[in-house]
Amino acid sequence: MLKTLTSATALALLLAPAALAQAEAPGGETVFRVFIGDHAAPRITAFDLSAPESRWVFDTIGQAKLYAVAQGSAVAAVQSDAGTVQFLSSGIRLEDHGDHQDIEITEPAALPHRLDGPRPFHLVDHGQQIAINLDQGGYAEILDGAALAQGRLESRRFPQSVAHHGFVAPLGGFWLSSVAPEPEEGAEPAPRLGLQAFTAEGTPAGDLATCTGIHGEAFSGLYLAAGCAEGVLTARSGDDGIVFEMLPYPADLPAGNTTGTLLGATGMQVFLGNYGRDGLVVIDPEEAPHFRPIALPFRRVDFVLDPMQPARGFVLTEDGTLHRIDLLAAGLDGSAAVTQPYSMDGHWNDPRPRLAMAGAEILITDPREGLVRRIDAATLEDRGSIAVGGAPYNIAVVAASGHTH
């Protein structure tokens, strides 16, 4: 049985690339601010969903993957090929007054800071700490989210034993880092070995948990989960440190496939992951069956969870169809054609649609048409589109609700 979380929900929530949303507070105001990274041109276009005709445009060094961070007050533009991360102020600030939150809305702005390094890639934002892995540097940069919300870039380095394509994430007073072996001279890098707990200084604080080829990570409830060749590795805080458990892929799942992308639900303790190129899997970290597969009619393009309806998600397949996912039933409960077909043949970074949530809508970038499409989450009906121009690709949405004065 999936566990429902009962912690209090704030009036303002951060929307990451596969984003969150929140209903408007009584007597307050709700803002959905959308940031779009272009696939071909080095730029980010921003607009408010309530007034998409008004735009802000920011130059970048290269193609950027966007992350809403620091509780939605900033956007990180990770540019792996350009070796840099640039930052924007989202222009949305919140002040907590206990019984309500005040919202301050200004124009978004480019922050003067830049984080340069050898191939920044995976970004993990958890508990007001932002970890960016430098794949070719052998370290991660740890940023203070509260400082970034104030427009300051305060960072420190977390050392790794060897440079590799991995991630670092905070959990229970420790730092969990992927681990890879030292490659032999002239040989290809060996597969990543697993996940291990460290102190903030990089000293081991436990044994290595095997997770061959570890890739993809997400938080939900008490757990962090990561995809492996053997199954999905979970980690949680225990009395004596970090407790790891491997959930092996069951024999009734199609052989030869793995999970390498994970999304963690809010309001329920459950994960949604990919499984092969034309499947998804619902993962319960505590109770069996841990894996419940969802077969798709075509290969998967992108998928997202709906924070307003914790048991709901959406997936776009290469035929241009958007499918609604019922996580409780581990199945699809509605479909609608929303774009022209986008084949999954070719490079992983070819321009294809990306999804994000904005309240009761799903936003879908359509790089071939230069549009952001708006789809009703309840009915899957087309709510119209926003002409962005260029090749809109990666998307992040910041949402906030509160009182204005």
C-alpha cells in the first residue's frame, strides 16, 4: 500500500522541470512563471502564464537545462557542454507569517554569479542545499539555497574519489555520493559501483552500497531512490546512519531493461521511473510488490508527476499522444493527441517535447512548432498554445501563492 504523507503543505511550492503546483490561497494570489530554454539558440525566455505576451529574454553561454531551486526564488541554468551554470532570480519571493505567506512579485533578472567547472550535469536540490555534480572534475559544488534566494552564491566543494557521471545528495546529516573505480590508463571508464554515505568533508561514514551503473535519483517521503543495473536502491536515515536497501527487479518484468530516471511524489511515498524505452514502473519503497509496471503503446518521450493530485502523472509518447497515469492502479486512464509525432530514434538530446505542471495545466514544449502547448490536466483538452519562437525545449515553472500588500 502506498503511504500518504500527512505533513502540512505550504502555500507556496517550487516547480522543478517536472514541476509542482499549488491552488490559489483564499484571498491571495497565485503566480505561475515559466522559463524556457531554447534548443538551438543560447537563450532563456520567461513569461507569466497569466500574461504570456509579456516576455523576458536572457542570454546564456550554451544550451541550458533549467531547474527551479531555492524554493522557487531562483532558476539554475546548467550548461554541460559549455562548462558553466548561470543563475536567474525568478522574481518571486515569499515571506512566512505563520498563518499566511506574503508574496512579492518583481521582474526576473540575471544574477551576476556564474559557476564554471568541467561538465556540470546532475543537480539535486533538497533541504535548501543544492548539489551540482562536475562530471569531469571529480567533485560536486554544494550551494546554499537560502543565500541564493538572497541573490548570493555561496558554495563549497565536496570531493569525490574519481571524476565520473554521478550525483551527490544530502540525507540525514550525511552526504550520499555515487562512487566509481579509478579507470585503468587508456581504458574506458568502468561502470559506476554504487552509493556511499560521507561526512560534509568527504570522509566515508559507512560502507558502499552496490548499485552498478547508478543513474537517476529522486526523493519521496523518507526515502531517496536511485536506479541500478540490479534494481532500485533506496536510502533512508536510520538510528545508526544511512540504511540502504536494494529492491531487485522482479522476474516478471521484461528482462534486459533498467530504471535510470526517477521522479518522487509529494503527498505520497512513491516513485515513478522509466523501465526500458516503452515502459514505466511505479515503485513503493516499503511494501511489496515494490514494482508495478506500466506498458506504453509507443516509446516514451517525457513524463511528469502532478503534485496537486499525488496519485496522478502524465507521459508523452513518440506518436504525439499524452497519457494520464493512475499510480494507484499502475495504469493509464486517459489519452489525447497533443503534438505531431517525435521519433525517439537519434541522439538523446535531439529537440523533443518536455513536460511541466502549472496548477491544473500540463505545459508541453513543442520545439518543432516553436510553441508551448497548454493541456487541461483533468480532461486532457487543448487550452491553446503560446508562441515562443525558436526551438523551445527544456522548461521550468515556478509557482507561488500568497497575499500581496
